[in-house]
Amino acid sequence: MNIEPESRVQFVTYDKQPSIRVVEAVAALEGVEQEELPPLQETVDVDALDTVYSTETEAPLSTSVLYNGYQILIRSTGTIWLQKITASRPERTPSPRSTLVLAPTGSTADTTTCRDLSVTAHHEHAPLLRVLLSTGDDRTHSCETADAHHPSRIDIISCVDDFTVETPSTDVRGSPQEEVHIESITGKPDLSTLGIRISERLSVLCSVESPPIVCFQSLTDLLDLANCERVFRFLHLLMHQLSEAGAYAHVHFDPRDYDERTIRTLSPLFDVTLDTRTTSAEAYAESN
């Protein structure tokens, strides 16, 4: 394997199993045997990774993972980029734009984190887009936002039958609340339709001055619509689109409904994972 450890960014090619090449490349860069490295499975679901990148796709895919002190970018073009993380190069960006929120659906932690993440975006009047595949046990959704967030407009894409919205007549400052725009998808949505509707809403929201905040509720329900591989592809394209739009996104996921392997498979698609079982939203906000 031709790798120059002195270079800042390295790349190797792969054929069908990128997981094997990742371990080979890191071992070569570190000058150690592969058996001396920690299992890659502890970082990402190896089987899912190899399955996704051994299948031809129309749109390009890429996945970023952190492994043994390296930031690694795997691309569907057959290349893997590796960069050593140094003290001057933190593993996480100061202001992550995509967050996977692990919290029981409808819990206080789930609701509080959702509100707090809109504040950490640092845009007081940022428009808000909520994608609702469910609303918990009832059919009513509150448009209440955090005290420090006064969105210029609120858009909702709802896949919930008999859906209603509770909209306060004034915001926390006593000013009239902005109009809420609701778009309903009747019946069981497919991923293509959902993706198109989100793209359409983003094109509208990106016409305003502040970058939008996107709340997706929830990944748990999305996995009821398609298998993990298809959801991975959908989320990968969605996160890329949101990044291009400059949006701040948080996606809710109930960890009680799926095993840790599923979480490990999907979490690399996000800048950070906020596990409310171990970290409070307030502590997360203070660290970012």
C-alpha cells in the first residue's frame, strides 16, 4: 500500500469492502499490525457499511467516521480519504449543523432538547421547518418555541392523519405569532415523496435572510417505512442537501425501539449525537 505518513491527507482506493481498506490504511500510517488496532466495528456497523458501498447508486455517497485518531471519509467513487486528528484540529466543529437526538419519544428530554437546539443555532429569527411522521400519542402538535427563538415563519410537513396544530396568538414578547404553513402527505409516505416535499419547503425557506432550522420527528418512524440501508441513503442525501442550504438540523430517534447496532450505523451521518440518557441538552448547549 502506497501511503506517505508525512502527508497531511492520505487516500487509498477500494473495490467492494471499504471497511478492510480503512483498517489496512490506518495500520500502514501508524506503522502497526492490523491486529493491534481496535475493532472498526466499535465505530461503525461494518456489515452495513460494506453493503451500502458495494451497491451501485445514481447519486454519490460519502460517509465520515472517526477511527483510531483519524478522520476518515469513505466515498462511493471508490476512494477513502484519511486525515490524522491533531491537538490543533478538534474532532468536532464548534457549531455542529446536524444532530442526532437520542431520547424517548414525547419525553421531557425529547421536547426540551428540541427547543434548546433551536437556540444553539444562534439565529433568533431563523425560519423553522418541522417534518412530522408522528406526534406521539395524540394528534396535536404545539408550535411553541424556545424563549430565545422567534422564527420568521414556521413550516410543517405532516404525515399524520387528523393532524391539528396549537398556535399561540402571541409569542413570548407579546408580538403576534407568525403564520404557520402546513403541508400534509396523506397515506403512508414513501421516501421519494417525502424527500421532494422537504426540498420544496427548503427552497422557500432558503429565500429568507437567516438559515433555516429543521426538526425531523422522527427517525424511529422513518425506519418503519423502509429498511436501514434505504434509510441510510435517504438520510445521507438529506443531510447533504441541508448542509448545502446552510440549515441547522436535528433528527429525533427513540433508542428504546432499536438496538445499538442501528444507532452506530446511522450516527456517522450526523455531526454529533446527543444521547439524553447521558448528556443533558443544557450541557450540550454550553459545550457548543
